Amino acid sequence: MNMELFTMINNLANKNTILDKIMIFFSKDVPYIFMAVAAIVFIIGIMKKNSNSRKAVFSAFVITVINLTLSFIIGNIYYVDRPFVHNKVNLLVPHVTDASFPSDHATGTMSIALGLAKYNKILSTILTILSLIVGFSRVYVGNHYPMDVVGAYIIVFAVNYIYNLKLRCKIDNLYELAEKKITERLGKLHGKIFQPKSAN
């Protein structure tokens, strides 16, 4: 079934130049947009002195690191070749022949999307939809099997659930403590960058 679904999706490639370019863009470039969005949210958190947005970005970073680490470990334990290694596929984006399962692109983008839910649910929903398109594009361009993408999303959702249940409060407290120590060491900048203004 995995191969049949892959063939069905991958066979859409090389039929429409515009669609091919869109899928290549989502496959190669959109993950960088996710990182840029997270950075912008953090910067806004500094400028508006909003600690919640900064903590949300930090949590998204931690979740992403955890998930990508799990992805690396799983990829080495349960090694699956890329679709193009043993099959003739429509390969729109060249790729090294490393582990196919699970998809790092799907893992990374969905981790950021879910990680920013505490900051803004609308933004998180938009990023989640974009991540789903990224996952689809990875199959479309011939880099992954559908189950590589589905498996990645299952891992991310499971880790995100456990993280919010068991780790988020602890990580938030550690972040606040680290931020406080950093601002104290900065001396003159203490209270001007991270701390909210006191009410008049």
C-alpha cells in the first residue's frame, strides 16, 4: 500500500510545470520559512516584552530538537531506503541516499507548528496546514514514501502531547531562570529588554 500511494502521488510530477515548481518550493524552501517565523515571533516577544511568546518559541525549539533526535535514532534502527534507490521515480529534488523513515522535513515543520500553539493558535493552524503540504511535497518530488511522512507526524503529535503534559512547565521555568540570569549579567540592559514595563 505504501508503494502504491507513493506511485499515485509521485506520478503527478512532470505533468504540470507550475505544480512541479510549487511542490519543489514547499519541499526545499518552506521549512526555512518556519524557522524564520519562529525567529520573528521571538524578536516580537523581545520588542513587546512578552515572555509568553519567547517561552513558546523556546518550547518549539526544544520539541523540534527532541523530535529530530528521535527521527535520527529511529532512522538508524529501522532503516528504510529512499524511494529512488530501488525504484524508478520522478525525482524532482536530488537527495542523498540516507534513511527515508521518518521524514525530517515533516518532523521539523510540524514540531514548530505545534510548538507555537501556545503563542497563537491561528498561526499554529496555518503552519500545520503548510507542514501537511510540505509532507505531501516530499512524496511528490520523490524523496519519501507516504508512511515516512505519516510516521513523522505521529511521532511529533505523540511527543508534543507528552511534552505539554509532563515537561512544558519545567522547561518554561528553566527558561525564565536562564533569561533572568542573562539579563542580570547584562547589567545595564537588565529590565530594559526582557522585563515588561511596570504600570504607571
